Amino acid sequence: MPQHRAILHVDMDAFYASVEIREQPGLAGRPVIVGGAPERRGVVSAASYEARRFGVHSAMPTARALRLCPEAVFLPVRMELYAAVSRQIRAIFARYTPLIEPLSLDEAFLDVTQSRTLFGSAADIARAIKRDIREELQLVASVGVAPNKFLAKIASDLDKPDGFVEVPADGVQDFLDPLPASRVWGVGKATCAELERYGIRTIADLRRQPRDWLVDRFGRFGERLHELAHGIDHRPVVPDSEAKSLSHETTFPVDVADRATLRARLLDLTEQVARRLRRHDRLARTVQLKLRFADFRSLTRSRTLPEPTDVTAEIWQATEGLFRAALAGESRPVRLIGMGVHDLVDPVSEPHVQADLFAEPQRRRQREIDRLADAIQSRFGSDGIRRGGALKS
């Protein structure tokens, strides 16, 4: 009899805000918002659960967050601090499995299928990871345990904060059926409204629809809807060391039409990806932009760079160009925005790339600026330094 996979999705609760509260214990119990300064058209990167009770959420303009929660403590983003803590969390994961697929600094999939012979059941491993993170890092994680990534991701989100939900292999439909259709990946407000037109409100309702009927109405996405409603997801956990791309994306709680807000969030994502490239000593050949609109139609655009790079300004120039072209004449609000880099190059294995990189004084200077910016932001937060050229409209 084939062995069922055992997948964990570990999601840190209010990660940036929780790290800041850990660093400043006097903030415990107070609404904490991490993001850009309200007077500089900043965007919320994270909000503590105390702040969320006022309606504050990530990707919201911090000026609006200030109006909703004037008593909140606003703190700048300290990305290098969060990255350092993320590496400590990753080290805890690595005690239990080498198969770790980071989705961002604060969440990852783990395949613990083969780890069960050493550490017990998948649930035992999940509890051990939660315990280690709490005791060693004074942080709280929510964990979903399931036979695949789709189910584990849903499970980790159901009982936040400090959640633990296990989906047994023989209980997949019992778990999924009562949930609203909006829990299915990719089902936003517009798709929900379309499904409701046909009386489809729960995953059970969705599961009862014939595959052909869903394909007729939703195209290729209909096939995916059919699979996910049946709990089918064959995607493997892909470790960072095997990844051929790096990316970050944000799904907005409320569709966003304001271009300045979208651009600010895209810049933040670009800087995160560029920092990851530098940490992993990789250069990127291709930049990609991803947009998903309120009507759920998606758009992806990519551009091959003149030379492989890890320079933030070069990656941002290409990303912003894609962004401007994609939204030219576009009036639909955006549900999701993301960017990534592909065709990664190891400078050590391709010495001619490294030679070209360091032969150019201008690029060498840009790299030095990036390293300095990384160090300053690590110490003083994201407002400690601004890349003027990258921020120009």
C-alpha cells in the first residue's frame, strides 16, 4: 500500500510585528503596525492581532491604518532582522527534514514523509517544531498537517494564532466540504460571486459540479477548481537549493486600484527578492511581474536582463517597466501583485559572469550601495535609507 505524503505548512503569526514585540517586550498587548511612514505614503507590511481588530491589514496604506487605529505603535520595517530570524526558523525546520520550500520569510512547506521513521508522526513533528520555535525564539507559529500542500496551507490558516490543524488522509472531504468556496486557492470575490450565481457556496457544492461544466465556465482554471475541490494536489515540496527562481507576492485583503499603493508594494517585493539573491549569492537573468485582477483574470510579463544581476536598481528598473506597461490603460483593481526572478546563475560556476560583473565600475558601485543599504536597513529599518533613483516616478 503506497505511503501517504506528510506535508506541513508552517506560518509565523504576525511575523514582523511579533519579532518587534519580542525585541521590545513593553509593546506586548498594544496594537503594533510595521510599515512605511504614514507621511511618506507607506504601506503596512505587518500588523499585530491587536491592530487587526481595528481593521488594519497588510498592504493597506499606513495613513489609513493611522486613521483606523490612532493609538497604534508604528515601526519601520527591519528586513534584515526578520531575515536573520527567518534563518533561525529555517534551521529548526532542518532538524526534521531537508525538504523545505520557503514561500517567504514567514512561511514554508516541509515534506516530512521520510522523517516519520525518526521523529514519529507528522503531527508529532509539527508539535515539536512549534515547541522549538516558541522556546528558542519566543515566537508563535501556526501549522497545518496534511497529505498535500493545498490542504496543509488551508489547515494552517484555520485556527490562527497559535493554530494546529491536522487533515488525515482518510478525512480530506470531511475537512474540505463544509468550508466556503473562497478557501480554494485562486477563488476571490469575483469568482465567488460567479459561483454563487449557480448556488455554489461551499467546497462541497463545488465538488459536485462536473469537470466539463467548470471548464466551460472558467476555462483551464475550472480544471484546477475541480481538482482542489476533491483535495487533489500533486505538487512536490521544492527546496531552495533546487529552486530555479525566487519570488514574492501579496494577495490584498481588499482589491487595490491606487497605482501608488501598488507601486510601493511592488518596490518592497523587489527589494526582498534582490536581498534574497544577494544572501544566496545568485544572479538573475530574467525578471517577471505577476498581476491578478479583481475579476480573477491574471497577467504575467517577463523581461530578460542585459546581464545577470543581483543589483536592486537594475531589477527594479525592469520590474517597474513591466508594471507600467501592464497597467497602461488598465482600470481594473488588483487582487494580487508579485514579482520574481528566474534563470538564476551561480557566479562561482560561471566565472565569466563574475568577471563581467566586477569589471564594470558602475555596477560594482551599485553593489556596494546595495550592501550598505542592507546593513543600514538591518540596523535602522526600511526608512533608514532610501534609493532615490529607484523611487522616482
